[in-house]
Amino acid sequence: MYIIVVGGGKVGYYLAKELLEAGHELVILEKNAGRARQIADELGSIVLNRDGCEGKYLAEAGANRASIICAVTGDDDDNLVVCQMAKHHFDVPRTIARVNNPRNEDLFHHLGVDEIISPTRMALASIEQDIPVHELLHLAQLKGGEMELVEAQIAEGSPALGRKPTDINLPEGSSLFLLLRGNNVQPVRPDTVFQAGDKVLAVAKGETGEDVLRRELIGDNEPVVSAS
Amino acid sequence: MRAVIVGCGRVGAGLAERLARAGHEVTIIDLNSDAFSRLEPDFPGQAIRADGTDEDVLRRVGTDTADWFYALTEGDNRNAFAAQMAAESFGVDNVVAKINDPVRAEAYTDLGIATICRTRLLVDALARYSGLPADPGADGVRRADRPHDHHAPSTVTGLGNRVEPVQQES
């Protein structure tokens, strides 16, 4: 598979290294000459000292035969432009962008970026996991962001206490599927009765799904840490 | 009408002055407050030091109620990004991005963003001055090739918008 990586910072460098070790063909576009030389010293002649935002240089790098383009510079605007040029000018089938400001994620999806990597979002998610919060934890995005894998903790005061999954009215496309109780992991069954301390993994479809899950499983507790 | 301008360089400041003096409500944004020295001391609009590619900033300055949005920083990508945010996230009808790389300008016109490309305008002006025929694509702001539906589903891969010339206030 031929992969183009735009941006030779830490993310681009280690990404390229792993991909090369996995046997893929790739090229890195890095506009800073010093940095480009440094990467070439480490990884060999797979670096083009060019600005990956320029159509001309994407063409030089063989964008028209690339299967994937990964835009992982530190600037959201550059990453968006790289992906849009790749997609619309060179018909690259799969575009992946690093997004630094989590607020930009929706816009990127909307503008046709196929996959989004959000270091900020990931760090937020781990912080949320470390602190006892009464919020939905976002674990992963499914189907390009349309659905979200979330975890809800059933605390004292939760409206779900003592209720069964069948008592909870969820909107279409959202579901409860895994129960973490003590050291046990089990599927959520129709006869499961929720107890304080349970953690429930669920799939939420859209904001409506999240709102209903929050209302039904968590209740009106003030969030301790919020993602937004 | 209300206009939001991102980038207070010579072009941004010049346009802000013209629009504001013509009686329009103008907000101009730049990351660097020194840039505002390009405005006249009695500039009748609003100048805000902030990042014009940040959605929260654009919301705060009321981009959702703007009739016009101009992305005029010195960075082509920043302009392409801010312009698409204005069109897509805030539903602004008339959005123009300054994109000086002719290839990228062309690409974004295809994607439905009106663009102005300084390189192409200057090359054409100089070529015409030298007696060569005019480049038909270099006559000012290039309108987007197709109309834009702000509320299109997320499968949309590009944008479009309608561009009308600025009305002269008499």
C-alpha cells in the first residue's frame, strides 16, 4: 500500500517508522529543511523537503496513486487543506487528519475528511477516566463519528438504580450492551438490574442518543469534568 | 449589512475601512494587535484580537448573523479553513477567501468557495500591461462554480456559495 504522510513532526516520524516496519511504501512531506534531513538520516530517503499543501508537490509525491494520505502537522488548517486537495484533486481514497482543536472535528468530517485523530480528545478521555465523574465517558467514535461508544457509571442517585434495561426507553440506534460490575464483565441482559457502582458500556447515536443516555443512566448530577 | 473580516493586513484593513465608511457594520479580527495600527484612529468598526480560525471566536463575534465573511490573512490554508467554517458551521451566504497559490485557489473555487488570487491578478495585470491578452479567469473574485446548500448532509464533500458584488452605497 502506498501512503503519503504530510508533516514530519513527532507524530509523522513515528507513524512513518511503524508503517515502514510493517512493510508499507511511503513518503513523508516535510517543509522544514532541517527536520527533513534529520528524518532522512534516521529513516532513509523517504522524505521530500516540500510543502504538502501545494498541489504541485503532492503530484510530485505521487498522490494520484496513493491509497492513504495522513495529514499530521501541528496546524489544523494545513491538515484540512492537505486532505481536501488529496481527495478532490487526486482522488486519494482515504484521508486521515490530525485535529488539534476538538471543536474542529465535526467540520472536518463534514468537509469530507475520512478519519480523524484527535490527541486532545484522547488526553481528555484519559483524564476523564482517572477522575470519578458523573458524565458520559467518550471511549471511541464509530462509523466516522456518527455513533459514539460511551461508558456511564451508575452512581447513587442515578435514575437507573434498581431498574432493568427494558425499563429504559432508548432512541433508535442507541443501545446498552456491556455491564462492568466489580471484576466481572457481562452482557447487559433483559433481566439485569442496575446497581450503584455498575459501569455500562453503550452505543449512542448522535447527540439525542447521548442526551437520553445521560438522563436515564446518570441523572441531573453536576458534571465534575466536562469534555467541552 | 454586517461583515466579518479575518486578517488585518493591508488588504483586510483597507477593505474594513471602505466597508465601514460606507455605513456597514464591520468586525475585523487579527491575532496580532499591532496589525490594527493599519486602521485609521477613528475606524468606525470593531477590531478584535483573536484567532479567526477558532470556531468559538467566530461565534463570539456573531459570524452566524454576518452577511459577508472575508478570510484575508497571509496564510492560504488559514483562509481556506476560516472560509469553510463560516460557510459550513455558521451558514454565511457570501464568503470569500484570499488564496494566493493559483492551484489551491482553483481547487477551492471548484469546491464552492469564492476566491481571490493575488498572484493571478498581478500576473494578469502585468501581462496585459505588456500587451498580452487578458486571462479570463483573473478578473477579480472568482465565483464558486456551484451553489451551496449549508444544510446538506454530511456526505457533502465540498461547499458552494453565491456571491453578489458588494452594493455601492450611494
